[in-house]
Amino acid sequence: MLGKLVLDRGLVTRDELDECSNELRARTAAGDPRTMEDLLVDREYLTRRQIQRLKTDLEADRSSQRIPGYKVIKKLGSGAMATVYLGKQLSLDRLVAVKVLPKKFSSDPKFIERFYKEGRAAARLNDQNIVQAYDVGQAGEHHYFVMEYVDGETVYDRIVAKKRFSEKEALQIIRQVASALKHAHDQGFIHRDIKPKNIMLSKSGTVKLADLGLARAMSDKEAAEAESGRAFGTPYYISPEQIRGEKEIGPPSDIYGLGATFYHMVTGRVPFEGKSPSEVMHRHLKAQLTPPDHLNPDLSSDVAQIIEMMLAKHPRERYQNARELIADIELVLRGDRPEHARPHVDISEVAKSAAESAAAGALPRRASSLEQASKNPLTMILGILFALSLIGNLVLIGLYISR
């Protein structure tokens, strides 16, 4: 089996494999039994680490073949938590994606519960922009989750290939993901792991939100208590409140993750970088965001404002729900200004600057010092009145903008 696998993967040639097979038979006949693994390593065709990875894949392949009602076609990918295969559901003759929990996790109740929790959450969500769940179950000691197969690539794949999305294309994709979030939030779920790798782009143009492994019902107080104080999410896209392990995690957290994804799509960079996950998360909490239009001058100020509002440090300063975000995106796509996102004006700083400028302007032109100017009370009074008038006007402008 190992020989066939390395040949199928193109890791050795037929002649090289035949040499190993002949030597294996000769050694066995001479009373010096060896394994194919030993010979492949001795001849430096493969390393021990490569052999171990192949064994893991072989075990996963064997596991997938034991799922009743499905025929596995090929492996699509694997991660730390699961291996995903392209398969066919025999009863309905349709292509599906089959996620299999690795054998090493099959005896861990926590991993098993998370695996089934993903399936249950997906089953309760029925939206064209969310990957649909078909089946979840156990075959022997192997747990599997069957879902809709999306023929396409992820947003992350596209970023790697092209670095940036155009503004219009990014808006259209984010609009569809926001629609998926609206549905999930309306059903009482938060995703908690919005990122480019979890957004699928089908060849038909439909965007699909995937991987509900960290999804949690907002009403699940027991889970909130159990997870309190721990950060769940992906460091480059996680919200500040998730980093702090707060119990009350709501729609604005998913909007932050989507904002970080949006930022990455249009700038080619994540919002905050660091040498370690902890450093990245610290910057989410404390560092000032570089405006996206500073990294991509072609980005409009309206889109930059939307992204910056999505990435506000405090949940109250973000979009409070996906409906508000969708409304602003649709306005910008029509060529109008966003309704909810507005330029941020720090009135206190502007007022302070105005007061300083007014005080400076009130000095007599020929005054050589502040002491000389203070001798003219009328000048000082007029300067103060002028500064107060400026501050009042700035406050009114700020109130208008915030509306």
C-alpha cells in the first residue's frame, strides 16, 4: 500500500519502486527482513517525516471509504481538525464534501462534541450564502460530516494569487457574506471565525460562508460561562472582545472579523501584524489602524469609512447588525454616500486647536510678548469670544455629521 501511494503521488518512479521491491524480496529470502519504509529512507527517496505524513493520509483514506451511502472520489484538503474529501452521495447521485474527524481525536469527547456542534449549527441555517449541511454521523470509530460541495476557491486563495480585489468586487463579496451573517444572527448564532479561508467563491458567482466549527448560540449562557476568559478565533481577524474572552459576544464581533477580511481583500495586508499570535492580538486591542486608503490610494473614502467602522475597537462604535452594513454597501454600490459610516471627527482636538489658533490670532501684531498683549483687556475678551464661537460651530458640525 505504501509503495502504491508513493508512486501515485509521484514521489518515486516505477524503476525506483521496482528496485526497492526487488531488494525487499532478496533481503527477506536472506533472512534480513526489512520494510518498504526502511528501503525508501535508506535510498534517500523519502524522509521519515514524509513517510509519516503519507501514513496519516493513508489512514484517513481508509477511514473515508467506510462511510455508508457515500463514494469517496478524492481528497480535497486537510487541516489540524479534519480531512475533507470530494464524494458522491449515492442515493441522490450528487457531489458532496465529506469532512472526517481524524482518528486521534475520535476518543476525545471535546473534539467530538465540537464536530457535531458544527453539524447541528449548519443544519439550522438555510441560506443561499451559507454552505449547507446534509448529514452527520458515525461509521465505526470514525465521525463524519457531509455538506454541500462548492466548486471554486476561497477568498484567501484569490488574495494569494492576485494580492488585492477591486473595490467593486470586494463590495459584492462582502455584501453576500453580510447576508449570510444576517441570516445566522437572526437564527441566534454567531460565527466567531470569519476569515478569508472560510469564504468560498463558487464558479457560478455565489459566495458561501463555511466552517461553523466555532459557531455558538447567543442564548447559550452555559457555553459562554465555560469559555469565559479564553480567546476563540483566528488572530489576524479576531475581535477585541473575543480576545478578552468576554461572555457577551454578539453580531458586532462577526462584523469585526468581516471588516478585517474586507481590509485584507482591498489592501493585500491584514489589519495588524506581529511576530506571534499574542502580539497580533495585542495590536487588535491597542494599536491604531492604518486607514485602508493609505495602503490602497485607489480605494474610495466611502469604502474606507465602512471598513474603519467595521474595525472600531469598541463594539458600540461598529455596525450593530448586518442590516446596517448591507444598507451602506448597497448605497455605495449605487454611487451614493453611506448612511451609517461617517468620517470620525474628534471635536475636542479640533476645538483645542481652534482655541490655540484664536488666542494666537488675538495678539497685537507688534506685541513682543504675552505680557504686552495682556495689557489690552479688550483684545483678550474679543479673542476668547472668537474662540468660543468657533468651538460652538464645530460642535454643531460634529452633531450633524454623527446623524
